[in-house]
Amino acid sequence: MKMELDDNDKQQRTSQTPLILAIEDNEDNLLIVNYIVDSLNYRFIGEPDGNKTLLIAREFQPNLILLDIMLPEANGIDLFHVLRQDSSTKHIPIIAVTALASAEEKHKILEAGFDAYVSKPYMLEDIEEVICRYLNYKS
């Protein structure tokens, strides 16, 4: 289930409104993130197919990417490196989102260079806090 901005949403919000891209294969998790982003009055694109990450990030230039580490068709850490190596996306903050909760896994993810880490299952406050922290930082 891919979620994009509908025409009404595009017309109501200016291009100055921050855009969040979530790469997540679980539809329920995409709905949760969409709910949080909407409550913050930001724009949202949700994509379940990790193979489309770079294409979407290049085209829409989101202000923040929430990237699932364990996708069926792609490794989130590999996708992170692809985004960091591309001149059009290397500046975008990328937050790792994963069910890998061990201290070792968290260290590995942060060592890879992710800007931050959020555990699943989602705590609404954690997602909201990290979104606000990185979008306010960029402003």
C-alpha cells in the first residue's frame, strides 16, 4: 500500500511544509507514521518497496527519511549507503527504524552513520520526538 499526497493535500499545503518519506513494508506501521506526520501538519509519502527509495528521495527531496532496516527486498543499511553516496540525497537526515532492539544492533546501525534510531513497535512519542528534533534542526 503506497501512500502519497493527494491533489487536495498538495493544494492545501505549500512546498515549504516539511515532507517525511517513510520506507516501511508493514502497512500498519505506515498508517501509524502517516497519522503522526499528519498530526504534526507535515506532508507524508509512505513506500513499502525499498527498491524505490533512491528514486523517490531524488524526485521528492524529503526533509527526513524514516528507513526500515529489515525490508523483504532490500537491506536498510545498504539503502542508507546508497542514499549517502548520491549527491542529491546525501544531505537528508535518515532515521533507522527497526525491530532489532539489542544494544549490539543499535550500535551497528548508529556506526553505519544513521542520524538516529527508533525501535519497533513504535512508541508514538518516540517517532514524534525524532521527527520534530530533525525538522527543527534543519529549519
